[in-house]
Amino acid sequence: MDIAVRVAQQADLDEVERLYDEWNDYLAVHENYPRWKKGVYPLREHAQEGICTKSLYVATYEGKIVGSVIYLLEQGQVYQNVNWQLDFDVPVIVIHILAVHPDYLGCGVGKAVLEYAENFGRRQGARTIRLDTYEKNTPAVRLYEKCNFQECGRVDLGLEPIYGLKWYRAFEKIIN
């Protein structure tokens, strides 16, 4: 599959929201590894903020949005508690809300988004890519390991009162 990744535009907002909704509908009847819930996370508001800050990117195939991701240039202070390969203060790309449409699972969308992050990170002067995923999200863990991310520990993101999830696995890939 020839998957393209590009910065999202305002005109993409409805389709990204549909992607979130269809992904959460899928998770409602399958094993919900990331523990996302429709109407709770992720939301249209997350995508809208990503569009406004130009941090939301979409993966497309034949003109259809098949995935989305937010690339942040800053990391939260809670990441200081992780034993990263590189110092906490190095320039980074942080991957947030990586979603793949259920019809395109296993088709290379996640891999394309991660590869794009590497190229984007290099252009931004980042030295590493960091991300986290719920500790029991085994499909995501397999993807990150397949793409040569190294697990650097677990982190409590402080989301237990909101989402009921305490521990997240932290991953890093050095790119420069």
C-alpha cells in the first residue's frame, strides 16, 4: 500500500472524528487494548487542537484518511521519570493519539506514521522519538518493537482518576 502522511487541514476534521468514532466502535466489540472509549478519548476536540497547532497529521490511502497522529515537539514533565536512552532535555518528537482505521489494521499505516515521524523529526532537529502506550496494549507494543523502538520503562501519566489507567510503557527511538 502506498500510504501518504501529511499535515491535517481544517477540512479533515470531520473525517478524523469519524476515524476516532469508527475505531472506538471497533474497540467496543473487540479486545480494547488501548482502553479508548467513544465520547471519552480521543475526541474531536483533540483533533481540532492538533489542527490549530499544526501538530495533527493524517495518513491517507487513495484519498481516504486511514490513520492519524499528533506529533509534539515538547514532552510532559512526567516523562522525566523515565530512564530514556538520551537525556530528557534533548530535542524530541513525541507521538500522541496514533489511530489507525480498523479496516486498515495490519496494512502498514502505523509503520508509515512512525517512519514519517523519523523524517519529520530529523527536519525539526529532534534527536529522538518518544511515545507511551497503555501497558496492556500488546498490538501497539509489537508495532513499536518491530519499528526498532526501545522500551525504557513504565510511567504513571496521572490518568488513573480520569480513565482508570495507571501504567504506561514508554518507548524511544534515537534518530540523530
